[in-house]
Amino acid sequence: MKIGIIGAGEVGLTYARPWSVAGHDIVLCDLKPSPRAQAFAAELGLSVSTVITEVVPACDVVVSCVFGTVSLAVAEQALRSMNRSTLFVDMTTADPSQIRIAAAHAAELGVAYVDVAILGAIALTHEKTNLLGAGVGIERVISLFTSVGAPLKVVDGGVAGDAAALKILRSVFTKGMEALTIECFMAAEKQGVTDKLHDALSDIDEASLRDFLGALIRTHVVHAPRRLKEVEEAERQLRAADMPVSVLPGVKALFQRTTDQIVANPPDASAPSLKEAFEWLFKANGISR
């Protein structure tokens, strides 16, 4: 199989190696190939091009690994020169709406278009990094990646753009948790109670993540006023200990907002379901679903 990789950076080179070793014919394409990319190509005996339209017509698969800011322009340029039987794999960091525009263009041309989101640190885990995929032609993509040990999970019923959207939401959760963890555990380490804090948090392991997060959402719309007091006290104690406080003010603002909304419009149920909690939150924040 001939695979054209547009963008010879970290992502492109990461997958070029195992695919080449597996026997695929790899062509790298980059407007300005870096010395690293040129050395990589020389090592594996790969050809390097600087013109997309010279590469994609002869390819069975085209994989875009460019920056998100140029993703749509690159996709549209490539799609104009691709054969109908060619598969386009978008591994960029583009806005999901841009991916959906490109996928719609591909559909008009009869080209299969799959969005593949990278869910981990590819510089650390290389081709073993978890992937999430969605779009027309996903079966071919699964075969392409899993054949070299790259773990790819499919967004059930998803379309191109869904994987990128989920990656962004995942980042909201994981980066927020990372920031709060730093703030919390720096304070714990200063007080010499890091191990004890791990023990105090161990009950969270007793429930599934889905159940734990669901419980937070359901109870938040009822108990935010009481929890606001806990957040205020936590912030006071961290400041008294002369610790940096960046995350808690944002947490406090959210709890204050929910508290004000509860006073103005209390939830109908004292123990709302997850659906009822979401309905109240959207309505209280003036957001249409």
C-alpha cells in the first residue's frame, strides 16, 4: 500500500517508521522538510516531496499530520488531486468544525475521510499512543493502525470531527484535573500529608469514573451552596499557608454562580437524575441544547 504523509513532524514521522517497516511504500510531503525529517527519510530510504499535488494522486492512503491552522487548506488541496478509492486520514489538531467542512468536501468528491485524534503524549508512547477515530472509511483505518500495534478506538456512530471534539473535551477534563492536582498536592507536600491525602482520596477508586462523575453532576445542583463554603475555606487555608492559588478562585466562581442560580430557581427534585441535573444546568445558564 502506498501511504502519503503530509507533514513530516513528530506525528508524521512517528507513524511513518512502523508503516515502512511493515512493508508499505511511504512518501513524506512537507513544504519545508526539517533536517530531522530529511535524515529520517535518508535512514529509511523514503522519498520526500514539497508538493502535495505530486504526492497524493498515486497514493492509496493520505495522512494529514499538519498544524491545525492549515488543516483545512491542506485537506482541500489534497482532496482535489485524490482518486475516489483513496482514503484521507486527518490526524491534525484542527477545530472540529474545520474537519467537518473538509469531510463534507470529501463526501462530495466520493473520498472516504476519517478523523483520528491522538489522546496521549506521542513523544513518549510513539505509535502505541491511544487514538480515537470517526468517519467514513473507519474500518480501513482500524486495519491500517492496528496492524502496527497502534491502539485505535472508534467513536460509536461518529462522523468526522467527532474524535477531534472529544479530544478537546478530554483535554478540558484532564488539564483541569492536572492544574487542580498541582495546586492541591503542593499544599499537601508542604504540610507533609501527601500519603495521607492519597488515602483520603482512595474512596474515589471504589466507584467507576462514570458513576463518580455522574454523582458530582447530580449533587452539584443541590449541594453547591454548602460546597461553596468548603471551597472558600480551602482557599483561605491555602492562602494562609502562603501557597500559590490559581485554580480554586475559578472553582469558587462556578460554585457561586450555581448557588445564585439555586436561590433564584431551585431544582424541582431534591435528588435529581443526571438528565434532570443537566436540564436544570442548561436552563439556569441560559443555554439551549
